[in-house]
Amino acid sequence: MLLAYTSWYLGVWPGPVGEDGYALLANIDQGVPRFAGKEPAWILYALATYGTTGWMEMLVIPMILVQIAIFARILSWIYAQGYRKTALSFLLLIACTPHVLNFATGFYPDSVFSLAFVGILFEVWLGLKVRKISPGSALAIALLLPVAAFFKANGILIFVPVLYLACRLRGLWRWFLVLACIFWVLAVQLGGKLNDLGKGHGALKPLILFETVNFMQSRPMGLWENRHMVTDETKQVVYRYISQQSLDDLFDRDYWDTLWHQNHDRVKFRQMTREDRQVLRHEFFTYNLWRNLPVFFSSRVNIFLASALAQGGMVGPSNAKHYVEKINSASRYNFFELEAWPIWIDDVFQRSYNWRFLWWTPFFGVFLIFLCSWLAVRQKNWDDGLVAWAMLLQLGGIFMFSIAAEYRYMLLIFYSPLLLVPMWYLQKCQDGSSNKN
């Protein structure tokens, strides 16, 4: 696995950057990292790696090593349990697939966050099975907590299974896990305040903004029933920052970027006051959402399916060559001056992309989430249930709160079989034992 990741990284050096990665690095260069608009923990990591060295590679390489370690831990356990074909299948169809390699070596937190979340749930699940935890597992949970909990807004859910495990344990390791949770919460909060990183945009604010604009789209039919789709208070707030013409012209069903990251000459939502945001939130939950339920759910389904089928934007392996020269970094594209290798990497990725509906599909993970959740309830196995429900909540969160049709949001679901297939195997064994009895 180390060979596969090293070989891939040599062909994409210093790694796919993308618009979000460029915004992060450029704002660090300019001394205003908070304007990257990302979660404080992710910015703190970037400041500690790229910010202190000026080398883009220093941000990516530690994440690659962490992901290799998580994959190796889970796959070696599956192999040791006698499920050798499963371990080999996961190695080839999950850990070393071109799109996973591409995300794992890029400047987005989604891959390492998703894998850390699954990795912690895996350790929690093992600990709950035997009512004890090894020092290695406890240390792994503690080290992965800031990544799984704080690199993305939805990671905060990880504290529930970790603290549940702590409650089920006895002795020293119970308090070790509790102290690890407290330490990282305080460390991230303090680091964010000391560096003035803000709070990120979270999940609710962009959803309300995106869907409110969606509700306000002009209706060519002009039906009487389509009047008053939003309240007058909503219109007053929105029209302070964008005209109806721009609202119609710039709205994209798949992305909120046109309303937030782009078109700043026509859209002023970034300048919205706290009072106006509160008005939008109040009107959204008291009238606008309920008046537009068909529109809202069609939007949720559209973005979820567009993400799952990878029909949104994609950062390719050679993406870094478009950004390295724009960044004040000592790094350069294709540092080792390889000729054929980057071309071959691009070709492999493109071939995989052409079959993404099959090889990238997260729907096997979706199926397993529902299956394992249902089996846990049927068997009254609340330990398995807690772990499976954590993934179910994440799936629901992705469906309800996504505001861009990005496949990277689905990586958590794509990685979920690493945890849920072993759980399903043991649930089947438990079912078999129950039937015999």
C-alpha cells in the first residue's frame, strides 16, 4: 500500500490543489487564513504544516501516512480474522483505487476526515465487542480525534460513540478517552481564537442561504399558487445583497459557489449582517421551508444523486500545475521531472472516471448502513446499533445539508464497508447461533 501511494504521489506532486486548496494556501500566504472559510482545525493543521515551512508537500504527506496507517490497521485485522478475500477486495476496490489515491493526495480534508471517522468507529466497535481496549487502539482514537471531529463540521458526531465506549469501559482507559475528548475540544477552540480563525461557515447557514435562493426563483408559469413562496421579511433581507435578476441568473441547482465564492460584484451575501442571518433562519424554519417542501426535497435528492454519481466538479491528478505558480511556495509541480509517469497517472484516473458509476459507487455503503442498523435493532445489539447509527446520521446529514454536488462528500459512505462488512459478518453469525438455539 505504501508503494502504491508513493508511486501515485510522485505522479501528482505536490498533489491536486483545486479551488478550495488554492484559497486556503493563498490566504495563508497573505496572512489572512480565516478568509479561507474552512473549519478552524483544518486551517490550524495547514498553518502548522504549510504555514511554517512554505512547502506544500508538508501539508499532504502526513495525511497520506495517516490514511495508509488506517487502511493497514483495518485490512490487517480483517485478514487476521480469516476473511482474506474480503481484505484483498478492499485493498484493490477501496484503498488503492485511482479516485481514492487522488483524493488522498490532494489539498482537501475530506479523504483523511472520512477515513479517520471510519477508523475511530472501527476501534470503538472492537472495544465494545470485548469490553476492553488495547493501548494501541486508545492511542489511535486519541490521535485521530481532531481529524475526525474537527476537520469537517459533521465530524462532531464522533464524540458520541467515543464517550459511549468510555462509559462501557472500566479503569484507566475510560478516563484516557474522556480526557482526550476534552483536550482536543479545548485545543481546537484555543487555537482558533489565538489565530482569529472564526468558526467556519458550518452546515446550517449555507443550507438556509442556498435553499432560500432556490425558493425565490422566478416561476415562468406565474400561477397564483406560486405567490408568497417566501415571506416579505425574507425578500427584504435577500434583496439587500442580490437582485432578483442576479438571483435567477446565478443560481445553480448543483452548487452554492456562484452565490458565495464567485460573482462578488453581483452577490454580497458575504457581507450579510448577523441580524439578517437570524431573520433568514427564523423565516426559513417558520414558513419558507414548509411552504416549499417539494422544492426542498427535490433539491436534496438532486444534490445527493449528483454527488453519489460524481457528476459535479472533479479535481484531476495534474491539477497542481495550474496553481503552483500562483502560490508563494517553495514547491513546484512534478518536482522529480518525470515525463511518462504523470501522463500515465492521468490516463489511469480518466479510465476510472469513465466507469465511476460502477467503481466509485457509494451505494453499497448506503445499503450496508441500513442493513446493519436494521440487524442491530432486530438483534437488540445496541453496541452495534450505536456504531451503525453514527454512519446513518452521517448519511442523513449528507443528504440534508450538502450544498454542492461534490463526490468528496460521499467518501465517508464509500469507506463505510471497511467497518460495516465485518460487522455484518458477525451479525450473520449471531443470527445463525440464535436460529440453532
